[in-house]
Amino acid sequence: MMMLAATFHLRHTWFAAVFFFCGIIVMANLVHYVLFRVLRKKEEQTTGSAWSIKRYLSHPARAVFFMTCGIIAMPLVPALPAGLNDILRQGLLIAVVISLGWFAIGCVYVFQEFMQRKYDLRAENNIRARRIHTQFQLVRRLIITFIFVVTFGAVLWTFNDPRIWHYGSGLLASAGIASLVLATAAKSTASNFLAGLQIAFTEPIRLDDVVVIQGEWGRIEEINSAYVVVRIWDLRRLVVPLSYFIENSFQNWTRESSDILGTSFLYVDYSIPVEDLRQQLNRIVSASPLWDKKVCGLQVTNLSEKTMELRCLMSSRNSSESFDLRCDVRERMINYIREKYPEAFPLTRFSAVSQIPVTMNESGPQQPG
């Protein structure tokens, strides 16, 4: 009879523990659902989208809720074999710490996306946006690395055994010495890391900057901890180490602003009226939507023994529009010259030489003495 009562009591205790655990899980799911529904609506009202919270925080928050429920339900679990209860509790604590670290990393990504939406790269004057995007991309990696270190230390802190702290301290010290050795051996990696910090705060380049490097024109597509990816105009990718932008010279066409001056050169005969071409250039540029209405002019910039060099100068909002405008101006000016002044294209001149009479004799043709 006593055995039956003990068995019933044990089953009743397990049933209560399982029932309570299930109830906590249901409650955690309900809180998770309501909380994230409110946050999604708030984000939709603020930014018009709720993808960042759902994408980066939903899963780690659910893991934190579940692990917390497990810790709360642990006191209700009946007596387990020796050591098993401590192992389960230790495992749940470690899982909670890791879940919190995961949640913290998600918060970093959510904050980054929020700031990136606030500073849109598609804006016409996007210098500040490119600065913020570049700094966040580089600083984010440092913050995530710091979170990993803190999470690892918190996992060690969950253990009550002082020996583990001793081993952990030795491990961290060994890791520090090893990192110094690796940094000395891998000088290029260390220099790229330091160059990344310099680029983030001194801003020689930013995301979406237009640069000319090694004779290639392109835009900064990606900046990571080791290299920069430049998207060339023909969709090739130029991969350049970070340290290159600190140690070498390069052209940055959007360092202060995106507007730029463009030129188109014409080589014509001296006989063409320059003032008429200047007026035609004004008509072409004024009718083009690619012109930003700031600079337009035509000047004689050089003379050679055969041609006169004319420079058509015009401004645009960015380098892409400037290239299209230069091509359009070049094409329309050539058509205008061909239609109105066809004789003004570069010519090669020859002067006629008078004929010298030649006399014939028995030995062959002789020039007069």
C-alpha cells in the first residue's frame, strides 16, 4: 500500500511539473506573440516596415523565453539521480547566457538597419548616409566581437567551481598571447584591421563612393574587415586590401559632394566660328535633364599645326549623369558641325609645287643647267 501511494505521489509530482512547464511555455509564447506584434506595429508606423525586428530578434527572444521557463520549472521537477539535476540546471543557465548573447547581437543588427533606413543611400545628396553606413558596417563587427567575448566570460561565470575560473583565465591569457603572436606573424591582417578603424573614422572612402583606382572607375560596393570590393562600371569587381587606401593615392570623386564637372573635347579647323559653337552648346546643355544648371562653357584650350582644341565644360549631379551628358554633348556637337560647317573638320593641307621643264638628250632626261 505504501509503495502504491509513493508511486501515485511520484506520478502526481511529475504530472504537476510537466503541466506547470507546459503552462509556462504557453504563457511565454503568448507574451512573445503579443510583445512582437506590438513592436512590429510600432516599427511599421515609424519606418513602414517590420522586417528587422522579426528577422533578428524573434528567434533569440523565443529561445530566451523557453530557457527562462525551464529554469522556473526546475524546482518542481522531482528528485533526479545524483548530479543530473545540477547538470540540467547548469545546461539551462549556459543556454540562457548564449541566448542573451544571441539577442544582443540581434539588437546590434536591428539598430544598424534602423539607422540605415534613416540615412538612405538612394538620396541625391547621400554623403552623410554613406558615412553612417560605412562606420556602422565596420563598428558592428567590433561590437559583435566584444559580445562574443562577454558571452564567453558569462558562460564561465555560471560555473561555481573556482578551478574552471582558473582554467578560463589561463585560456584567455593564452588567447591573448596567441593573438599577439598571430598579429606579429600576420602583419598584413593586423594592418588591414587597423586600416579598417582608420577608414571608419577618417573616411577616405565610404560606401557608394565613386573612385578611380589602378586606372579603373567604379563604386565602393563593400567594406569588410580585410578588403574593399569596388564595383567597376562594366560589373567587374576589383578586390583591394584595406591597407591600400591608407598607403596609396587614389581618386575619390564623391569625397565632399557627388556633383562633378565633365568635359568633352572637339578638334576642329581654325576656320570654324567659336561663338556659334558656344551658343549651340548652351542650347544642347540647357535642354538636357542631366545638367544641374550650374556650369556650362566652351573654350579654346589648345592649338596645333593642324587643329584647334575646344573644351566643352558642363556640370552634373553625379558621375554617372556626367558621363551620359558628356557623350550626348559630344554626339550633338559633332552632328551640328557636320551639318553646318562640314569643311571645319580637321584637314590636311597640301601646297602645289610648280612643274620644272625637263629636256631630253641621248644620255637620258637632263635638267636645264
